[in-house]
Amino acid sequence: MRRVYCGIDIGASRIKVAILDEDKSLIGHYVAKSGTDFAAAAAVGLEQALAMAGALRQDVAGLKATGYGRLNVAAAGDCITEISCHARGCYHEFPQALTIIDIGGQDNKIIKVNEQGKRTAFRMNRKCAAGTGAFLEEMALRLDIPLEEMDSLARNASKLVELGSYCTVFSSTEVLEKIRRGEKVSDIVKGLFLSVIKRIREMDPLLGAVALTGGVAANNPYLVTMMEETLGLKILRPRFPQHTGAIGAALYAMERAESERF
């Protein structure tokens, strides 16, 4: 019998699904907006990820859910926090002491693990969504540009228009003022990327090997480059940054299934 393991990460903005085989290789994955029905989104995501993996529902030997909407996945049984899953998923790819930065849709997290992969510290951003994926989505709307074009715009900027506001609402007003003054959209976007980096830097010291996960890291590689240049650090970026939490959940599902077998 074929055995695969599933992790479902339901965030406030996006749902991510990861399917691992018995060698812990990612063979199926899925990402989409979470929507308003988390249970239905999880069911669709699982079906699509299994299809990509060439697997059937009866092949799933273990399934765990994590993220904001994890309690909506009845098939997952007991759930695991996204903090633990991001740590597990990132350490799986980079087995060393790490400072993990997860830029999510609604919040940012800094997770520190030791050489054995055990979590040693954790910080979350302020209640304000400044510096998160939601911040960039709001600014894209304000600038009337597709969210997926922000990376290329920032990369091709001729200068950086720095923003001083910490609040998403105030930043929106500041962006309007920059537009009124005739600043280029590309230069403003580069300034928005720097604003995200500043919010990260103020959360906690970034020591040792630093890894960046989440949808913002997945879709904006130039932001990773800017972070390296601004902070003077080499940033590790997983092969599938947005699926790190789902991969971690799948690894926990595998561990649980194997413990029940023996």
C-alpha cells in the first residue's frame, strides 16, 4: 500500500497543502485564498494536492492541520500550532540552528531553533498589520497595481522613496502624498519593501543563520535580496517558502503515524 502524509496550513489569507511521500519528499502541493469556508477550502486543497501527487485519499496515512483555521479541518484530529510547524518545516530543509522569519498574511513571526531543531524563542509582531502580506496587498490596491507585479517594480526602481509611517492606514495616506508629489510607482514600491524589512528588524535580533518563509518571501524574491543588503545577512530561502508550515504539519503527521504503527 502506498503511504503519503498531508499537512494543511490554513492561514487568514491563504490555504497551503503539502503532500510528502515516505522519503519526506514534497510530491504534491496547493495554495489558494482561504476564503470564508475554511473546511471547504481544505477539502478542495487536499483533493488538488493529492491529484498532483498522483495519490488517492485512501493513501493518506497521516494528516495534520495548522494555522489560523486549523480547527476547521475535522479530519486532522489534534492540531499543531503554526509556530511549531514552521520551525519543523524550515529545520527539515536547513538542519542547523536557525532564526526563522515568517511573513504571513496578517502577522509576522520570528522563531528561533537550536542545532537539534528545538524551539528556543518566539516573537510576534504588533497587533497592527504593518509589514505583513496584508500591508502589501493594501498598498497594491492604493497604487492600483496587481500584487504580483510589486516585485518586478521594486527591482527596476531608479531610487528608493522611504516611508516614515508605521501604521498601514497612515502609510496609505503617505503613499497618496508621494503620488501627488510625482514619485514613480516603482520607487514607492521599493520603499514599501524597505518598510516591511524595518518592521521585521525591530521585532527581535536576527542572529546566526536566518531563514525567510511565507507567501511574501515566495512571491517577492527581490524583497529577500533587499533584506540581505539592508541587514548585511545571508538569507536562507526554502524551496517552497509559502508551504513551510504545511510541510512541517505533514512531518508531524508522519511522526504520529509511525509511532502508532510500532
